[in-house]
Amino acid sequence: MLVGGQGTRLRPLTMSAPKPMLPVAGVPVTAHMLARARDAGIARVVLATSYRAEVFEEYFGDGSAHGLELEYVTETEPLGTGGAIRNVVERLRGGPDDPVVIFNGDILSGLDIPALVRRHSEADAAVTLHLTEVVDPRAFGVVPTDADGRVTAFLEKTPDPPTNLINAGCYVFRRSVIDMIPAGRPVSVERETFPGLLAAGTPVMGYPDSTYWLDLGTPAAFVQGSRDLVTGRMASSALPGPVGDCLVLPGAAVAADAKIGGGATVGAGARVGAGAAVDGAVLFDGAVVEAGATVRDSVIGRGAVIGAGVLLDGVVIGDGAIIERDNELRAGARVFPGAVLAAGAVRFSSDRT
Ligand code: GDD
Ligand code: MG
């Protein structure tokens, strides 16, 4: 599982925690992903870490509490997706022809993992890619296939995509193919390994499916994914409570007349005051929403304080920031950790930090 990226598009949230450790629906993204792997019969996972590597082991330990055997391999310099895979090769067990499942660490998906592995074995492919269809493929790896499902090209983040089928970020590699990735330098599977395999005529298969799929790389997607887990649109055995209209974690205090809904999550020790509304938003642990404030489709960092009467819609508030009363922030605005917005300072803000 590749969990070493910087999570740039989720800044400032990823200044204090790596993207795969940010809580969606109460637990880190990685916890949901590991639960899916375990539920599919995977017993052992190697986490390829780089950025803020230590927090993964602190949280997951040897994996026994999660029903898995976990190992960690940390890159001293980020090696990219392919370099990260190559870097863990010594920790992989099994023979040269055995399948190795690789996960991008920021994906929520209903993929049938055993079915992906079966497709790979039946086709005797070098690599098999989970594919999904998206409306706008430009931000992804675009993967055209022929009538038999064989991959014909791999176009990473191309401005003029020939198909809506994209790389969904889960692969099966034949173990010997990993041995062939060059060691000790950054390698991108998307820009180097896959195009190289295709140019050499190596069989690369696609496995398209239409189950739930979401890359949690942007604030909007992050909020969406959290809501979908809370409301049960996306199933996860790691969800720390029953499916419902909201998830309120232990130790949170919510005023009786506050409205929490739309799949919102209220973190441990967070506080929501009288008459406040939290709609589809994610409040990290210890966040405070004061009386009469409205927080919609936003992420509120740990211990951040949202003052009385504030309106937030589609924004990201960094850890410990203070938004004093009567501010309004919307449409992609981001507030840095620890920043203080004086009362009534901002009425509307779009895409500003
Ligand atoms: N260990 C390690 N080292 N992990 C890394 C590194 C690295 O240097 N760089 C990235 N990763 C991890 C990230 O943490 C993430 O889990 C995964 O690799 C993919 O990186 P992203 O930064 O999320 O890539 P993306 O979303 O722009 O594109 C990738 O995912 C798309 C599907 O969501 C590509 O694989 C696309 O082709 C694909 O369509
Ligand atoms: Mg991503």
C-alpha cells in the first residue's frame, strides 16, 4: 500500500498529518483501506511510507489489532509510486510468478479484490489494473483497452483523454515484474513502468468495474468520501459506529438543538453549540462550533474554533485556527493552521488561502 505522497491538494490539512492518516468517517483513510484488504482475505500488508512515516506505525503497530500482519518500509527520499513498490520487494513473499496486490493509499472503492486477482491469473498478465469510469478523466491515468480488455496505452494526466476509463489505483503485479523496476532512484509506475511494459509488448490487462470509487485527493472529494461512509453508500467494516445520518464519536458534546446531518462526522472531544448546524462536514477531534454557526461540506481541523454565527461552506480550516464570529467563507477557501480571522473580517472568499 503506497502511503508516502505529500497530499499537496489537501493542504493545509496535510501539513500535520499525511493524507492517508486523515480521518474520514472517524478513522484514517488507511484504516478503511486495510479493512477492505483484510475482508478480501489479504493477511499481510507492507506499507510503503515516506512523508511523515512514523505516524503510520504509531497508529497501526504490527497490525494485530486490525486483523493483519503489517510491515513498514520507509524511503529516505520519496521514490515515487514505482520506486516505492520496488523498494519493498525484499519484504514480499512468494515466488516470481505469484500475484502482488498494490494499492494507492487514498482510494475508497467497492472493488472486488479477489475478482481482480482472478482476472490477472486467468489472463496470465504481467500486470492487471483496476479501471473505473469518471466524468472528467484529465486528473487521472487514462487507460484505453482493446475488445479483450488488454491495455493498449497508459496516459497519465493527459489534457485530451481518448476514453473515460481511468486507472483506479489498485493493481496486481506478477512478482517478477516488480524485480525489473530499477532500484534506488525515483520511478513513476504511471509515467515509466506501465508505458515501458506496453512498449515492450508485455501483457497488461484492465479490469473495469462500476462499483463505488473515489480518490480522496481534494477537499471536496474528502468530504464526499466521509459522507458516503457515514451514510453507508460506501461500506466499510472500519466505520467506528452504525451507518446513519451522522457519526458522533465518543467524547463529543452536541447541544440538544444543534442539527447534525447529511453524513457529517463530529470528532472525539469536539463541541457543537446551541442552534448550530453541521451539514455533511467533517469536524476533526477537538474542533469547536459555537452557537448558531453553520458548517457545510467543509473540513475543520483538530481543535479549530468556529465562532458564533459563522458560515462555512466548502472550505478547509487548518488545525487550531480560530474563525471569530460573523465571518463567511465559501467555495474552496482555506485557512492555515493556527491562523486567526478577526470577527467579521471576511464575508466571502473563493479559492483563497
Ligand atoms: N511511498 C510512496 N512514495 N508513496 C507515494 C509516493 C512516493 O514517493 N508518491 C505518491 N505516493 C502514494 C500516495 O500517497 C498515494 O497513495 C498514491 O501513491 C498515489 O499518489 P497520488 O498523489 O494520490 O496520485 P494521483 O491521485 O494524482 O494519481 C494516481 O492515482 C489515480 C487514481 O486515484 C495515479 O496512479 C493515476 O494514474 C490514477 O488514475
Ligand atoms: Mg490520489
